[in-house]
Amino acid sequence: MASLYFIPNQAQLDCLSLASPFASQIYQKHSDDAQAFLGEYGFERSLSSLDFDALVRRFVGLGKTNYLDFTNEEMVMSGLRKLRQMLMLKWIWQDALSAISLEELTHELSDFADSCIQFSKDFVYHKLTKRYGEPMIHQKNKTLKDELAIIAMGKLGAQELNLSSDIDLIFVHINNGETNGKKVIDNYKFMRDLGRGIIKILDENTEHGFVFRVDMRLRPWGDGSPLVMHMAALDKYFSQHGRTWERFAWLKARVVNDISDEFAQQLNQLSRNFVHRYYIDYSAFSALREMKAMIINQQTQRQDLGNVKLGVGGIRDIEFIVQAFALIYGGHHIRIAENPACLDCLTVLTELDYIDKDESKQLAAAYRFLRRLEHAIQARHDQQTQCLPSNPDEMLAIAQTLGYESVKAFRSVLDAHRHNVSRPFGRMVTDRQSPKQESLDIIQIQSSLDDALGDNSAVVLDEFMSSRLVTGLDDVAKDRLNQAYPIILHALLTHAQKDGAESAKIALPRLIALLEAICRRSIYLVMLSENPDATVRLIPTLSASPWIARELAHYPVLLDTFLQKRYLHLPDKTELTDILRQSLLRVEPFDDEGYLTTIRLFKKTQVLAVATADVLGLRHTMKVSDSLTYIAEVVLESALYRAFHELSVKHGFPLLNNGERAHIADCGFAITGYGKLGGLEMGYASDLDLVFLHRIDEKSETDGEKPISGMKFASRLIQKLMNYLATQTRDGRAYEIDTRLRPSGNAGVPVISTHAFELYQTDKAWAWEHQALVRARGLTGDVSVLKEFDRIRKQVLTTPRQAAQVRQDVIEMRQKMQNHLGTKMTRREHGEAEQFNLKQDFGGLIDIEFLAQFMVLAYAHEHPNLAIWPDNVRIFEEVEKTGIWTADRCQKLTQAYLDLRKKTHELALSEQKNIVGDQEWHELRQFVREVWEDVLG
């Protein structure tokens, strides 16, 4: 024992006496032991799991003795209970003195429980093996040892145990078999006896009390069911009988004892598949509503405002809010699933914007207050209760322990916290329902639709509802469709009344196509039911954009993006990077199929949000293009580093041209973007014009077990990256890739060194390639390569040129493009009308882009700032600063360019070509041509 004793002062003794007669009695009865223990493990010292392991062995008298030689169960039981008394004294005293935080206290309590469980399991296991041998599983080709997993649920599972918590456990073993000893029993009996032995050591009340009360009622089938079950039985139970409240319970499940990695992975996969859905789990809402109603009903029946856990605005209400979000979104965001503790999960949900920041602070403050109050109540007499005492003296002692002078002051703070909890709890789940939903009269809605849209629309809807697809649905899908149908018709009618019958008629066939796509995957019908207000907003979007309608019908998983109103906040590049990183946490290394699916879904989800914001007029054209460009950049960055990682695992790292070995941070490769991507001006149908550069030693070999030359590594890297992006899957391509702008075009190598790139641009590049370089920029990869590209680009663009020669080159290139891609004069039945290709025809986008490129190539040697930016808008801003053109001309060209781009976005979302009637655009075209004539002739 410790040589230093803890001698408390009077104030500390008074504090303990006030906070806990139970702990005070322990101190008085065992003062010498307590002073020695606290001298060694004082209030300022945090205890780790290793400390608890050592303490357990010391108090049971095991020391360095092997389990096989130690069978004294009485010593184990008394030792663990004496240790609990010393630790409870320490924790209660620390808590009363505010010398330990809530999180530290609950974590230490949980670590202590883990150590006790692990020791008890090992102790009982060795006793049983001496009698029966070890439990074995006999398979076709091998024999392996059976194992017991002790799964902690509830507060212990989340490592947030309180001072007098019971511990909820579930026992699972691998499979059936039998022991290999002299007396053979089957594995179930062995594991059952093991479980019973563990429970006895921890739970049995002796003259020294108990260690932990053990509750096994959360196991499948509850009381009366087998104490232990094997994995296959658990899997079957989950798939056939598991209920939502059990998914709620398994949110916090954690294996607390040592088991093999393979067993742990199998259990984790079983649990994760049962608890979390990959999609947003709207099917949980109805069950959660029932659970909430049950909670409210229990609160009403008890009228128990004194219960700080189960009463209105209590701990359970906070946990319900957090766990409901975790159940619904945990499969979609792995961070939620990885943080089961209430405060940790609340923090993640707030960061992901599922819970308002101010509300989150109030919930966290209420949780900490109520948990400390719960500890204060339980510390009084070591009772498992959450009820405020009716005795005034007891109540005053609790209030003063928590730092309040009076019960009245304490209750004022308690009531404020309860109010802050009951408000979001009241909104939770039920606020998703439109208040009108319960009273929707489908007959009245259908009649109003007939009046608004005509009989033909009614026929279309009737044909859908009587179609073979609908009549062939299973009972669950039919029920979900019947629940969603009034909401859908209400949304269609609302749109007809607000935006006109014609718009609703346009939306109707697109709506039917969407319903046909989602009926058999009826979880999406639940999405519509659970988001009635968002469903109302869906109809005008279907009307406005056939592209959005088609995307939703082909990929219903995207519905959540719309229904969650993701379009109200378009993430910046940093946020997009984090979103994709989170999604890829589920994808194992070298799982190409999983990776391709994930990046395609990421792109579609984010582009749909951008398109919706665009259609609804929530974002400026430049912001739309910025977002589309950022999405592409994030995908490119992910693909580059994944390809590099997988190749380096297989072949090792290449040698850089400075003699150092590449690594993930200095990979030696970079991607540069040209055209729309380079100019941050991407549209919905833009492909990616890419050039790949490197700074590796092409001849030296990589340093792995299967070395290849640096050049071969580079070629395979780019091929792998392009396969990630351009491979056709059931979800389409992530992007169309165009690498024809690389040096020597299709005849050139796919990736070249920065040195070779500089030589080509300086000595061999055509004039049009320098034009293309104006709209190029480094995107992602090795910082040194990107810096070198920027230097080369600026050097090439600021090289002195004869303006007359640049003018001739630009005009020739423009004429070639118009001849190949521009429209011809067409005649319509009712007179003559010229069609206008917004991009290719004279007076269109290409003219404006070529004007910008001409100004850079002709004048950047005199005005280097012209070579800084790759996008036309900022190039014209720099031209204005030079004074070469008037401010009015630069601003009008910029506005013309933005107007044309906005129209191309609209046409893309309407699935139309970039060809319009000339009349509406005549004035704009005339202005652009006048500038062209003045500048280029």
C-alpha cells in the first residue's frame, strides 16, 4: 500500500458527509484503508484501464499468480466488492468537490466495469476448462476454439456509466460444438455456465455488497430465453424479429472483453447491418413516433416530475433526441455511428447541422446538469434511483452538494433545463409531419385536381394506381404507397394552384415516372410521407427540369438530397472534401467497385443539390459553376491519391528527380485542368480537360517487392485514375475525360515531366495550345509540380508576341471552329429565323473567350497580371485595370458572358441543345461582334 496517507481536512469531511452518508460511512468504517488508498490514488489522479486491471488483481489477492492456479472464488468476490467501496468513496468525494468532470467520472466508472468483467470472465473460464476442457468448433477443414463475446449495452456500451448504474450485458459465442476435456459438454452449456459464473461474481449481494447489478433483459427474446446465443442465431433474430427499439439499444453495443479480430469483425458487421441503414433511414420515423408516444404516455401516467431520468425534460428525452438522429443518419455518416456516447454524438450531429448549435448547447448543458444531479441522488445511499427525494432535508443536501444555497434556487435551474429539453423533444419526429396531413381528404383532392388539370390527368393517375406494377406490390409497399399517395396528390394540387395548370401537367408524367421507379423500393415512399412539406417543393422542381426528374427516377437515393434541402447550403471545397472522405470510410482498400459507386453517388448527390439551387434561383451563375468545379476537383484529388496509394502498396514508391523517394505527401504527380474546369466555369455537361505532369525519375525503379520503372509507374497511375473516373458502371461515368490538350495530343504520352512540358510549350506548341494555356491551372497533387506548372504557364503567357500575329492565329482558329461546329441559317414554315448556337456561333461564348485569350497573349508581356487568372470574368477585370479597353466594354462583355452561361445551364437542365432563336439574343450578339470587329478585325 502507499506510504503517503490522505488526511482530509474538516471542510472535505463536511463535504463528504453532506453529499453521501453511504460514502461517509465507508470512510468512517475503513478509515485506515481509505486514507491509504486515497493517498495512492488521490483526487488529482485520473485512473486508466491499466490501473483498474492492476487494482483488480491486487484486491482479489491474485498478484502474479496464474489463473490456472487460482480458484478461490470467495477471495475474488470479496476483493472486487472492497475495491468498489474504495473507488466509490473516491468518485463520490471527487464529484462532491467538483474535482472530476462528468466525462472523466463516467469513463473511469466504465473502465472499472470493463476490468471487472474481463477478470471475471477469465477467472470463470479457467475454472471451467479445468473441468471440461476448452470449447471447440469442428468445421470441415479445421478446428477452432469457441469464444464468448460479452457485449455491453446502454451506458456501459457507450462508456458513460453512472455511480449506481446496473450493467446491461448480452452474451454471444461463435458456434455450436463441444469441449475437448475428459468430461465433454456442448459449447452452449459451457458458455451458459461461463455467463452464470460472471453474473454471480459481479451481481451477487454478499456481506460486502455487490460489484455491479447485471441486467440481461436486452438479449434477444428477453427474460426466459437462453442466456447465451451463437452468431448465426443472432443474425437470424436480427433479420426476422429485430425491432426498432432493439436497434435503438444496439446503437451503444460494445464488446468489452478480449476476443479474436475475426470474431470481433463478424460481430461488428452483424450489429452494424442491423442498426444502421446505408441510406437515410426514414422507415424509423414511424417507430420512433410510437416510442416517443410511449415515453409521453408513461410520463403522463406517472406524473413524476421528480424523476430526472424518465420525467418530462429528463435524461431519457435528451438521449431519445440524440439516438433518434443517430439511428436515422448513422448509416449515412459513419462519424455518428462511431460516437455512441450522448455528448459525443450530439457534437457530431451539430457539426453535421442536424441539430441547431444553440439548441445543442442547451441540450449539452442540461445533460451535464441532470447527470450530475443523478449522481448526487445516487451517491446519497448507493441506490439505483433517479427520483428527487421527498424528504426536505435530503433535498436540501442534494441542492447544496450541487452548489445551490436553497432548494428553490436549485429547482429554478432544474426547471429551465427541463424546458430547454422538452421543447426540441416535442418537435422531434412529429414536426416532420404537416399539420394538414391527418385531415387530407383524398376524394376532395382528386376532385380539385380534375377541375385544375382536366380529366386526362385523372386518367393518368388512375392508370398508374391500377397498373400491374402497383397491383403486384407486396403488402408493405402497398401500405407505404397508400400512406404517401394523398401527400403526393396534395403536393401536385398545390403546385397547380400556385404555378398554374400547365406547369402541373408538365410535372405529372415526370412524377409518375418517379413513382414507378420507387414503388418497389418503397423506403423512398416513406421519405415522401415523412417529408410532406418537402414533397410539395418537389413538384415544381420536376416541372422545371426534366434532367432533375430523370436523375431522381434513375437514382432515387438522391431524393434525400432534395428532401433534406441540401440545396440551401452548397458546400465549399473543404466541406466537399470532408463529405467524400466520410463516405469513403466504408470502402475497403482495393475495393474498386465500392470506390466507383461511392464517388459516382457523391458526384450525383452534390450536382443535384447545385442543380436544384440553380432551378430555384438560389445561386448566381458564377457560384453554380464554382460548385460544379469544386465537386470535380474533390473527386480528382481523391482518385489521384487512391491510385497512388494502391500502386505504391503493390510496387513501392518511385524515385523523385531530386533523388528522394516519393511518399503520399510528395507523390511527384499533379493534375492540371484546362477549359471549363481550368477556368472554374463548369456546366452540368462539362467534360474534364486534363494534363498530367510529374517530377519523378522515369528510369529508376520503385522500391517495392514488385519494382517497376518510374515511367511505367506514372503510366499505370494515370490509367488507374482515368479508369476510376471514366469507367462505365450501372451508375454511369463519374466524368468524361479529355486528354487531347496534352503535349502532342493523342500521339503524346499520357503523363510527362514538368521539364518536358516546358520544352514543348516553349519550342513546339501551336498558337492554339497557348490559347488553351490561358484557361489552365493546377488542380491537385504534388505542391512542387503545381508550383512549377504555374511558373511555366506564366512564363509562356508573358512571352512577348506580335499582336498582329496573335490576331491572325486567333481569327484562323475561330473560323475553323465555326465551320465545324456552328449552326447554319434555317428556314421555318412561318418566315425566316436564324438559330443561334450559344457557344459556337459568332457573337457567342467562344467569341468572348477568344477575345479574353487574345488580350492575354497579346498584352501579358506588358501587363503580367493578365496572366494570373484562368477565368474570363477575372481576365476582363484585369483588362479593365490596364486601361486598354474601357470599363464599360469590359463590364458589358462580362455580363454578356454570364448571361450566355446562365442560359446554357438552363438548357442543360431542360435537356435541350445550346441552340436558341436569334431574336432574343440579337442585341447581345451584335455587341459581341462589334467588339470582335474592333479588336480583331
